[in-house]
Amino acid sequence: MKKLTYLTLTLFSVFSFAQEVSQDRIKTVLSTLASDEMKGREIGTPENDNAANYIAGLFKENNLGYCTGNSYLVPFNYQGKTVYNVCGIKKGKTDKYLGFSGHFDHIGTSNNPKDHIYNGADDDASGITTLAGIADYFKNKQPEFSMVFMAFNGEEKGMLGSRAISTDKNLDHIYNNMTALFNFEMVATESAFGKNALFMTGDEFSDLDELFNKNAVNGLKVNPDPYAAQQLFYRSDNVSFVKKKIIAHSFSTVDMTKATHYHHENDDVNIVDFANLTQIINNFGKTLDKLSPKNFAPKYNDTVKF
């Protein structure tokens, strides 16, 4: 009997542990997106298409459904070329959706003879890795909320991808039921608040951070935006959904007082704190697993500008 009890507990421990996303997995995904072979993932290039297809492959691995049509790739036009956002859904126990997003394009290459590739490890391979990690976490789980995962293209050219997909009528069945969108933008480094912590842009406009923090596990915390004067809330892809009056904020760890890698060639995997990023992803997943439409229904206040 003791052996059986021990075996049961052991199996329970294994399966409990197995739901966590490994640091190796996080490193593989981010390093692939930020590799020299991706040549900076500039929109309209073959490498940008390669990145879109790689993300689509990650969504397939997690058995996500298509958002529209028969592909994870959602096309739009850029200077006469067909380019792609990437979108996948996971059905939960309810029809209410939480959205998770980031942008996978970056700014390509430079004429720097020492290092001519803008790898964009933090900006924003880290954000894509985060939403892919959340999809990994829920691969064998059914959350209360349904989930939509969106990898935007063309952010660096003026949030083109998020604008295109946010106005796609084929996705209105999702948007009309979306409780909130978590947009991840530069989460590769330790924040000014320390490890296992992020900040939320536009925290003064809704109670999302308060409701999230009430359920947060293992010390994870979403902090107020310390750079509010820079108006980051209106400068990232979340704003395309704010215009639809969907609760949508960007989440980041970048310390704007120290970040010398922003739009520089040195934004590569060497600056990534993989242990911290993995901790954040797993704790985010565990927190999301506690959320339901009953305890998580954030609202805007009357100070936000639509």
C-alpha cells in the first residue's frame, strides 16, 4: 500500500512538474527567432515569412485552432506584397476570451561591419516567446477562459499588423467576447522592480493589474508603468485594440533608464535573462489558470482616450 501511495504521489509530482515550460524550450524559441539566419525579421523579407511560418509551427505543436480560414497565417498587404500575422485559438470552458500578443518583426540589417544584424531578441522575440510559452503551458490543460494567441507583423513600420488583424471582421466573434488583451513587448531583461516582475503600460486607465495581482502566484507582480510620461500605452500594438474599446495593455520588463540595446545590433540573446523569463512565463500561466469570468472582468475608467 505504501508503495502504491508513493507511486501515485510520484506520478502526480511528475505530471504537475510537466506542465511547466522548461528554460531550454524558452531558449530554443527565442534563439531561433533572434538568430542571424532571420536577418532581423524585417517585414516584406523572406526571413520575415520564415519567422511567421516558425510561429505557425509552434501553434500547431500546441494543437491550437485556426482563428479564421484554414491556416494560422492571416494575410494582409504591405507595399504590394502579401505578408502575415499569425493567429491561433485554444477553446476554454467558456466563450469569453483572453488575448496574448506580441510582434515578431524587427528592423532588419545595418551597414555596421562588425555586426550588421538587428536580431531583436528583446524587441520583440521575447514577447513572442512569452505568448508561445503560455500556449505551451496550457497545451494539456483547459482554462476557464478561451484564449487567442496573436503574433503581429509590421509593428516597427507603424503597428501595421495589429491594425490589419484588429479590423478583420472574420475575427469579430473573438473580439466581441474578449475580456482583455495582454500584449508582451520587450520582456527579456530584469525590470527596475527586480526579477519575477513586469510593468503594465496605461495602468492608470483600468483595473486589470489590480485584478491580476490579486490572483498572482509565487510572488509574480504587475507594477505600474514607471515611464508613464513616455506614453507607451499609445505606442504599441495594444492601442489597435484599445480603439475597439477592448481592455488592452502592454506588459514589459525593459528598464528604460538602462536599456542601451533598443534598436541596436547588440539586442541579441546575450542580453536575455532566460531564467527570469522562464519564471515569469510559468508564473503567468499558473496565475491565468486561476482566472475566470467570475473573478476577472477588468474595466476601463473614464480617463482613457479611445
